[in-house]
Amino acid sequence: MQDLYPTRCSGEPELLARQEPVARRAWEPGAPLTAGQIEQFDRDGYLVLEGLFSEAEIAVLQAEMGRLLSDPAGLKDETVITERGSREVRSIFEIHGQSAMLARLAADERLAGVASYLLDDEVYIHQSRLNYKPGFEGKEFYWHSDFETWHAEDGMPRMRALSMSVLLAENTPNNGPLMVIPGSQRVYVTCVGETPDDHYKHSLRKQEYGVPDEDSLAELAHRHGIVAPTGKPGTVVVFDCNVMHGSNGNITPFPRSNAFFVFNAVSNRLAAPFAARKPRPGFIAARDAEPIVPVAGHLEGQEAGAGA
């Protein structure tokens, strides 16, 4: 397969033009988004959706988050990632496979239906996780393009994927919210350094390969600026697979948490990694491209246990 986005193969980084659309489908009657929302996603690479979930639905999701965090021993060991030098949970991967409630959330038409429309294809879950940034000790997530890693280490061929972050605690300007460089989704920043074997064992705590260089980051930030979408619990932040993003550490007493789903187009299913000797394990990058059938209706409490 032709590599349209080579990376980690040169001693110098490059800024390459994106070769494909961002929003793949224009507005039409019956669309799950307004014309303005689709235009913003295409222009800025991200979108904030408010008011999608009722207070009762948010309470159910928060209760499920609490259950998962309070009993990580009941989860698959490899999916629970702790902070460096701490036992604090940083992320729980494959949450849609370990929680019936979060499997239902991933399939909800308010998420999966929007993803399918923007990508103009059936979609499946490439990756899911619960991110938790505790008060006082939550570490940063350094600047990165998700697609660079998914392309290099997972074998995602094209930029036809997006992420949705469902806020489960209030994200304020102070507690380490997501930061994005709007418009950066149209530029592919190549990275330097050969991918080590089993890189994921270190990168899920602190990424050292697939990290953009400071000069490229500075150029993008000066060109486009930086924004930090915030919101109440239940807010959904949608962002393109190639938009440059990161977050600061959390030194406030107020924890930050979110359920995170990556929707990939079925036509964009994974191939062999483009810059790694072997693919990352399935709990990080699913190779089963089973299409989601979007589900309508309100979220309700479900029996704890395995999901999809």
C-alpha cells in the first residue's frame, strides 16, 4: 500500500499538506449537525456539542466512571494505565469492551451517527478509553497528532477518523482541559526517530517517539493560535484525527475525566504499520472493523460487566 504520509523515516521533520477532506459530507436536510457546525469542523478541526445528554444520563455515566475507577482489579490488567511513578489511574483502555454502559454510549446515534455523517461511511471503534486527570497530580498529555501514531504504529492508511471526548467532570480553563491548534488538521507534521519495539508500553504514560518538534509546533501555534474547549459534564468535544492537541497538568483540586472514543471509517480499516515492526495490541488499536449500528434513545442503567 502506498504510504501517503511517511513519518519517522528522516532525520528532519517536515510539514506536509493534507491530501484529503476533513468533513467528508456537506450539510443536507436530516443531517445530525447544522451547516454551521459542519463548516466549523471542516475549518477548525474540532467542534463542541452541548446539551446532548440529560442530567439523568450524565449521572448514569458518572456512576459508571466511578465504578470503573474504584475497582480497576476487575478490569483487564493490560488496559489499566497508571501515572508515571504513581498508582493513580491515567487511562483505562477498551472501555467499550469492559462496560455495557460505555458500549451503549459508543453506539449512541448522538455520537456514532455524527461520526458516520462527518466521515461519510460506516464507522467502528478504533480505540476507546476512560481518561482521568486527578486533582493536584494529573500529568500532562504532550502535543501530538493522533493520526501520526495511528498511521505509524497501527497502520491506519488515511485521515478518515475522528475522536469524541465525552466530558464526565467539568473541564475548566484551570484543570488541564484539552487544547487544540485550530486549522492544524490540514498540515501533517512528520516526526523523527525509529519506533522502538513495544513502544506503547512507554508511550501510554509518556510519549517520546511520534512527538512533533518544537519548531513545527511553534509555527503552527503562531499561524493558528491555541484554544481550550471547556464545558460542563455531558459536553462532547469532537476533533479530527490529525488536529494538533495536548493538555497541561492539573494542579487544581478539581479532577478532570472523560470517556474517549475514536471512530474510524470502515473503508479505512487498518493495514500493516507504516513505521513500526509490528502492530500495537488490539486493546489500543482494534483490527476488527465491525460496523456500529447507531442506537437511538436515552441511556439507561445497564448491568455492569463486559460490553460489546
